[in-house]
Amino acid sequence: MTKQEAEIRLKNTFGFDHFYDEQWETIDLLFKGRRVLLIEKTGFGKSLCFQFPATQFQGLTVIFSPLIALMRDQVKGLNEKGIKAKYINSEQTPEENSQTIQDALNGRLKILYIAPERQENQEWIEATRKMNLSMIVIDEAHTISVWGHDFRPAFRRIINLVKLLPQNLPVLATTATATKRVQEDIEKQISGNIQTIRGELIRENFRLYVIKVQSEDEKLLWLAENLPELEGNGLIYTGTRVNTEIYSRWFEYLGIGTTEYNAGLDSDSRKEIENGLMNNEWKAVVSTNALGMGIDKSDIRFIIHTQIPASPIHYYQEIGRAGRDGKPTKLILFYNLTKDENGIEEDYKLPKAFIDGGRPSIKNYNKVINVLKQEQLGERQIMKATNLKSTQVKVIKADLIEQGIIKEVLFGKSKKYEYQFNAPELNTKTFDELREQKLKELSSMIEYVNTRNSRMKFLCDYLGDKSHNHYQNCDNTSLTPFVLNIKETTKQKLSDFRESYFPTLHTAPKTSKTINEKKYYITLDNENNVVLGQEGEKEYCFESIDILKTKIDKLPAEKQHQFLLLINNHLSKEKLLNGVASSYYGVSSVGAALHRSKYENGGDFPDFLLKLTLKAFRKKYGQEKFDLIVYVPPTESGDLVKNFAEKLSQVLKIPISHRLIKTGETQPQKVFKNGYLKKDNVAQKFSYSEPSELAGKSVILFDDIFDSGATIKEIGNVLTKFGVTKIAPLVIARTVGGDI
Amino acid sequence: MSKELTYWLALAHTPKIQIKKKNEIIVQLYEKGKTIIDFFELGSSEWKNTYDLTLSEITFLDEAKKVLSNYAFMVEDLLEQGYQIIPITSQDYSPTLKKNLGKTYAPPVIYTKGNLKIMKEKSIAIVGSRIANDISLEFTDNVAKKASKDYKVVVSGFAKGVDKQALDSAIKYKGQSIIVLPQGITTFQSGFKKYYKQIIEGDVLVLSSFHPKAPWSVQLAMARNPIIYGLASEIYVAESSDKGGTWSGVMDGLRKERSIYIRKSNPNEKNANNLLILKGGKAVDLEGNIIEYKINEEKNLIASEPNLCSKLELSSHIENKIIELLKTDFFSAKKIIEILKIDWSTRKISDFLKSRQDILTMKGKPLKFTHQSAYNPLQKSLFD
């Protein structure tokens, strides 16, 4: 096909008149059955380079993409153009995914987007035996390289696959961000005479700023005063999931319209927020970097990072999502340069901790190897056998598979891991090399913060773009830097906020039942209202179960009966409400105070904690009446919890009971690194010495620190068995990802 | 090699082309220094002219070519799950299997899991009935024990009875084993669980020559038998009836001049062991030691198998045996007498063979004969 012929078809299907030169060069190679690596900045039109040929090929084009949001947007766009495209990912029900696979098998699709993790799915693998494939695309190809900034083990299998594909099947790998080293790594991995096409990376509409601050508070304060003044709508990236919550509560407190987004949200909430972002419903979405990759919004006017990313590539990639319409766009990076007692800058610590914690110790690798030498185990069984955290087991597993020491084998529908005969020794050299590389990249990120030259030039140089552009538009070149000049009233607001914001403990049970082939559930919301929901659909909120029952009265008899079963089932569960903590453990002075008392002989918990805990209690439970305070009997910190509970009892004028007792030895929960073992540790370990006095009572259940919630749930079970009507969990601090 | 695997599976599982033809293609490629990828990149005219493929064979290969990407997905999944895919040209392919089955029967691809070096060791197969008597099981245990002591690998078929005993005994005596599956290798999950430790410690190799997804079937169980015989340097027969898998396997083996040791059965046992001894198997005792075969026992032996005795007397029987033998290779008349242990003269054999149109004569001294179906003028160095 000549370019002229192709452009006539392009006009008909996609409505564009012409291809850019590099687009046509790519497409032409694909038509010739070649393998191509295309490195072009966001907004270049990389998608067209596979979408157009896909419409011209006879069979199916499969696009492996790690970005669910991108799949959704592109499929919608393609369908609007009358091109038959679908996707397979974890956001859809298994039935929807199966239907998509059937459509692909029956030749009813031209384009199929699929998450790389699917390569482990047997239904998909079975289906691939019969599909008529025309082309394979690897989107975000930098994720296939361990030297890339976002390596994903799931892509390892895709690479193995590509190596096995027949030589004349066109393969396209695309990315916006690849250093020379990553480029070479991708070329090597995809092999088969691959041709690379690389474009320029400069984004002329970008306005780059760095704001150096002296404390975490200064970030919150600057944003309080300046966020409303920024033009348009944008994103705020925080380094951690818990910070998305804190920043977004702060903006809520200030009356600035924002919402929070992180990978912990269910897929419906994520979709809703992504839609809201498209429609500019909020000034900003506060998010971990899980949001934004692949979102097709051209007018993101600003992106603010409250923490530095791990490298300049990460940064370029993350800000690359902004300003795709070419209009001026602000990119602001905060950096807290206060030094701790060891002379380390505060904002260096988090990315450094990710590097340090990113790789488990060699001892833990050997633990996993040794248990697998005994028998084949699934992931959960490995966690139980080794007492390792799920995140650690995942990393170890991926590395051991990568090194050919273990393999993942399917047993029916479950996955097990097998040690391999003649397996090589664990190679730790690559781990050290990778760590060195990551530390180097982090130093480069600090260099970006401190550079006095053009920031865009810094990024382009770093990414190996050798073109000679005129780089402007940053606070080191043509723009006035932002200054910190915080008003006293703003500072007062922050202090008030700190004393009125209390994290929820999600302890209330959730009961599900399938009614007429739809899955319904009952649980409580953060305010402890009763929620009736349908999975993936709407939720309805009621003040009490009784009110919910009156609504059900109007349903047809059979359906009513089914819902009553659901309600009764729920009522038979533990009577736990969603509880409250006075603070997160790690993000305020609360954690430090607890630590002093518990582990440094600091005496009773200080009074400011009592004040704060009472405040949290009143805010959460308001005027509700309680009959009794019980507290979790101690494992290792003596009477600290008991003494504190007594003080609570005096102030609240609610009697205290000392009758919740342990019936067996427990280890401190922090010894256990995963939820399964924490649950086992406390199972059947509690009782109440005078059960008869509990019947009909409403109870406050107090503890100092809330971690996995396994203890609270176990005690909730025991108290419910003895007839309490309501249990309200109250703790001083809630941990974030096991930070004690 | 790994990028060729996609193509190997495509060739191995193309239907309606005989193994022999597939191996001939492989031999030609091997001799020309070409890869299997080169072969799949050829057009139908080259397939026809250079590789002597028929129109129907070309049609099936064309179909296989279209689904190469699909095979790529399957290969990736198999390797990922720790299965080895071993083409006949691979250094890892069992030399014993290749030698014993030759280009006519050696599967172009085998699938394995475990210690590949086991295939390079000296090996014995212990075969016999699924419903074997206690004596047969004791014999199996004895032979497996001796083999394990002598560092010989025990090959068995993972059926009930003798097969299972052979495997269990080899494991018991810390020997090495090959389990030859009557099914695709991915359908053996319970076995992989059961023999996990033996596999990862290198004492058991699981092997299948069938499509990796094929479920167990009677046909595959039958087709699996020649693979067991092929993988072994020596074959021990614990118990055989006068028909079925063991019988036909041993008969086939004897025709191919394999070393086959048959447990001499007691007079009160109802099996065809002693008849197999008569047909050329070497008699062994309960311990697997070779025992003197006395001609005067023949009568007694045959007396316990009256109906088979009469079969033996059918005049066409020997003729058929000769023809069957010649379907496998070239033989001189003298060799034919030796192999089949028949009391014909070389003259009688030559006259008989020259009278038949389906027999080809190769000039030279002595004259050699072959059946036309076995004739192939090319030197097959891959199999020599």
C-alpha cells in the first residue's frame, strides 16, 4: 500500500488527512512484517501507528497494555469510529472477559487490548491456540526492561512470547520514555531484526517549577493559598496512598473541590473519578501515580508533585500526561530539604526507602527457595510457611521465576510454584547492580531539583534526546520562581484541621448474597449508616436495618424473602461498627509518643493523646449511648492500654470492664508479616469472664494501635457471641502499611 | 533453538503426514544446514519439488503455517510452566529412542519435565500386564532393584500393575526412572504433585510424545508402548498375554532385534511369556538372570498354549513375518533367518522374495531385500 492509498483509507476511517513522516515510516515497516520500537513523546499519535494497520490486516491485532484507563478510552474511541475493538482486564467480570475472548475467536474483533497479566490466564492461553493473529503490540514498552522506570514482571512472559512468534508477524513496541540503555534493552529483548524510530522529546508548552520547602506543612500551606489560583484543572501526585487521603481531607476542610484516587479504590470508584476528571468536576484529583497514565485528557493544566519521583524518567513520564493540547501548562515539584539528625534531606528518604525496601533480604529469598524444595505451594501457602509479607513474596517470586529457579504452574485454576531440577544458584549480583542504578537515578532526580539551568533541557538530555532545541520556560530561565510567603491565618487553619481529622477503621462486616444472578451486599459506610449495594452498581444508604426492612416490604414476595435472608445473615455476623483512630501512626507526633511509652519506658500515654482520642470518639460516635468500655488485654506493654481506658471511662462516664481476657498465648501482632498469620495468631485466643453481663449491651472496644484489624475482628466475634448489640472500635493510632 | 520451537510444534502436530515423512524433511534440512524456520518460509512449489510432498500434505502444512503464532502462545506457556520441548535434532533428545525407533517411528518432538540427563543413561523397560500376578510384581521389583544398583534407568508407562511396580521400586531403591505418559504432558498434574520431590531431585523424568493438551485415551496408551520400548536399551517382560499392548510390543521388538528378556513362567501360570521366549525372547528367572533355554522344554511350553501352537503352524505365518521385517529396513536372507529364527534355507527365502512385486532387491553380495514402503535412497545421517 502506498502512502497516498493509505491516507485515503485513513481519511475514511479515522478522519485524518495525513500521517506524520515517522508515523508512516512505522506503519510501512509493519505492513512489511517487521518489528518496530517507536519512541515518541506523549501526544505524538503513537496509537494511530498500530490502530491504522490493525484495521487493514485480515486478522486480529492484540495490544498488551498495562494501562486499564487507556484501554477503556481507546476502545471507546475506536468503537465510535465503527472499528470493532474490545478489551480484557480485571475491571470486567469474568463473563465479560469470556465473551470478549469468544468474539476474538469468532473473528468479530479487529483490535483486542489485554493486560499483560492475562498471559497467565488459562482461558486466554487456550483461546490463543485458535485466534487468527495479525499483529502484536506492546504498549508502554519501557515496562519490559528492568532498567526502565516501571518494570513489570508480567511483561516477562510477553517478551518470551514475542521471541517465539513467527518471524514475519509484525510486532510494534511503543513508549514515550526510554533512555538509551532501556532502548537497547528493549531492542535486545524483542530481537528479530527490530528497527527503532525515535522522535524529539521537548514539550514547549511546559512551565517547569521546583518549590523548595522546609517542612511537610509548608507544602500543605502553599497549596492552600495557591491551588485555587492555578489556571484550569490538574493532578496532585503524593508519594503514598495515605497522603492522598490526608491532602484531600485538607482541601475538603478548606473547601477546595478535590477528590482522592489510589490503587486501593474499587474499579467503579476509579472509573467514576476518571470520568469526573475528564469533565473537570474538581480543581484537582489527589492521587498516587496510579492515575493519569493513559488517560486521554488533553487539557490537564497542571501537575503538582508533593514528593519527588524516583528518577527524571519517572518525572518526565508522569508530567507527560499534562498539556497535550499544547497550551501553557504548569509542572510544579515540591522538595523538602530539611535535614534530619543524620544530615539526610527529608524528601530524599521516601524514594530511598522504596529502593531499600524494594528488594527483600537474601535470607528471605532462601526461605522461599527452601519451602519450595519441599513441596509445590501457592502464594498464600508460601506466605504462611515463611511469615513474609505478601509484597515481599510477590517480589521474591517474580525474581526467582526470572532467574529460572522456580516456575509458576497451573493446577486447575490455582497457581502453584515449583522448584526446578538443576535450578541455578540465586544470582544476587543483578540485585546489587539494579540497586546501584536506582540510587544513581535518584541522585539525578535530586540534580534536577538543584539544577540552575534549563529544566526541560535537563530532562531531554537525560532521556537521550540529542536534538538542539532552544530550551526555555522554567524557573531557572524565563519564568519567575514561586516564593513561600504563608499567612498566619493559613497556619492556624492547618493546626485546626489537624485536631479534627480522624482516620476510619474499616471493621464493619460485609455480607454478600447473589439474588437473581446479581451480587448484593450489606455493610456500613464511614458514618456507620447501613448500606445496601449491588456489586459494580449503585449503593443505597439507610439510617438503620429497620428502615432497610421497611423498604424491602414493597418487593415481590420471593425477592423479599431473598433480601430478608441477606439481612438476617448480616445480622448474625459480628456487631462491629466502623471504628475510629485519633491519628495515623506515622504522619504526626502521635506515633512517636506511643513508641516512647511502649518501647522506651516513657510511662503512661501522654494526656494530649487522651484529648485527641476523645475528640475522635465524639466526632465519630457523637451522641450514641454506650454501656461499657472494654479494652484489649496486653501482650507486651503492661498496663498502658488499661490505664488509658480507665481515663477514657472517667471522662466519658461509661463503666469500664476488665473481664475481656486472653485464653491463650499470643505473639505481638507486629511479629507477623502477613494477614493470614495475624489472623491465626489471635484466633480463639479471647474470652469474657462474665459473659452473662454482656447481653443487650453496647460496647466501646479500645486498643492503642490498629494494624491489620485481626484482633478487633476476633474480639468482635467473641463479644457478639455473648449477646452485645453494638461494638464501637476506638484506637489511638492506625498504622499505614505496617510502619511500627 | 527456542525461537524454532514454535515451528517444531507446528510440524510435529500437523495431521495426515506420517512421522517418517516428517523425519525425512528434518533429515534433509539437517543435511543442508537449514533450519526448520527456513522450511516454513518456503512456498508450495519448493515443498513439492525439494521435499517431495504431496498436494494433500502441502495443504496441511499450509494450514500449520497459518497458525504459527498460535503455536507461539502454546510454546511460551509450556516453557513458562517448566516443561521442556525437545526436537529430534536437539542434543537432549534421547539417543536410545532415536536409534531404536529410527526415522519411521521416532517422534519429531518430545515433551518432558525433569532431569534430561536420565535419557542418556543406560536404561531398561519393565513391561507387562495391568492385572499382573504377584510373581510378576516380585519379578518387577527384583529387576528394578538390580537396575537401580547398576545405575540403569527404569522406563515404565505409568499404568497399573507392572508399570506402577517398576516405578515404585525404582524410587524405593533410589534409582532413576522415566515415566512415559499415555497422554499430553500438561494433563499429568496429579503425577507431578506426587513425584514432585523425585522430579526436582533429578531422579524422575516425565516424558510424553503427544500433543501437550491431549487427554488420556486407549489409542494413546497403545501408541505410547513403542516409545517405552524405544527408550530402553533392554526390555524385561514380567507378564504378557497373547494379545494386547505387551504382546504386540514384544513381537515388534523381536522383529527389530531388540534385547528382550522374558520371565519364564511357571507351568500353572496363564500367560504367554513362554511363547514369547519361543519367538526369540531370552528367558530369565525371577531375579532377571538369564537362564539356559532348553529345546526339549519347547514341547511342554507350547503344550500349555495349545491354540497358539496351531497359529504357529499356519503356513503363511512365516511369510508374513518376513514381509513385516522388511518393512523396517534392508536385510540379507541369512540375516532374516537369524532374526526370525526360522528353519527356511536362504535359497527358499530368496525365491519367495523375488516372486513378490512389493519387495525391492538391492544388488551386491549378499543380496539384500526390503519392502517398498521402507525404501528411501537417501543417507539419513541424523539417524545413523
